[in-house]
Amino acid sequence: MKISIYLASSVNGMISNKKGIPDWLSQEYGDGFMKICRHTKAVIMGKKTYDILVPDYLPLKSNSEGTMIVLTHGVSTNPPQPNVIFTDKNPQDIVNMLEERGHSEALLLAER
Ligand SMILES: NC(=O)c1ccc[n+]([C@@H]2O[C@H](COP(=O)([O-])OP(=O)(O)OC[C@H]3O[C@@H](n4cnc5c(N)ncnc54)[C@H](OP(=O)(O)O)[C@@H]3O)[C@@H](O)[C@H]2O)c1
């Protein structure tokens, strides 16, 4: 499994602002984000990042477009679409889950 990170950073090394919302990012970042997610077809993100993206900016709309893994302890919540998976599994189990769904690469969104 090849795992890449897609991360916007300011020149002074910041990846977010005090508001915690991505209002400082460019259109180019957004376009690149959508493009690389649709190319990679598997995206792993934390719940706070997911909450920023949902519903309008989730990059993969259906199972045919790919899988979005969302790390959360709230695994009993039903996801809004079948290609969103809420999980608290460890990294190896997440890789195994993605491989079982046919993925050989994944994109990690700004995980620390
Ligand atoms: N610059 C960039 O490219 C970029 C990209 C994406 C996001 N961001 C920024 O990053 C910030 C969000 O990042 P963040 O680090 O604060 O939050 P995050 O990683 O998006 O989400 C944190 C949440 O993920 C869940 N989580 C994390 N690790 C887990 C684990 N091992 N097991 C189960 N659940 C786990 C927990 O959710 P629960 O509380 O639900 O359990 C935790 O509260 C935002 O400000 C966003 O704008 C920047």
C-alpha cells in the first residue's frame, strides 16, 4: 500500500489557523485536492477534517469513486453515504480494510 500525504502549508510552516477553518487556502489547493483524491480513490482523514468537508466538499461521492476512511471514536454513528467509513482501527487494520476494498494506494489528509 502506497500512502501519500496531501498537505497545504504556509511559508512559516502552519497548516491551519486559529479559527480551524481552511479559509486561507487557494482555489488551486482546492482543485488539486479534488484531483488527487479522485486519482488516488482512497482518502484517510480525522473527524475534524471530515466535519469541515462534509457534505459539499467530500471529494468522493460514491463507492465507484472510492473510499473515505474517517478516524473517530464515534464508530456507532451511521455515515451519510456508503463510501464513508467511520473507524477507530489501527493503521495496519485500516490498510488491510482498504486492500480488501481493492485499493493499492491512499491519501492521508494532514494527520499528525
Ligand atoms: N493544511 C492542510 O492541508 C489541512 C488538511 C486537512 C485539515 N487541515 C486542518 O487540520 C485541522 C484538523 O486537524 P486535527 O488534527 O485538529 O483534527 P483531525 O485529525 O481532522 O480530527 C481529530 C479527530 O479524529 C479522531 N481521531 C484521530 N485519531 C484517532 C484514532 N487513532 N482513533 C480514533 N479516532 C481518532 C478523533 O475524533 P473523535 O473526537 O470523533 O473521536 C479526533 O478528535 C483543521 O483546522 C483543518 O483545517 C489542514
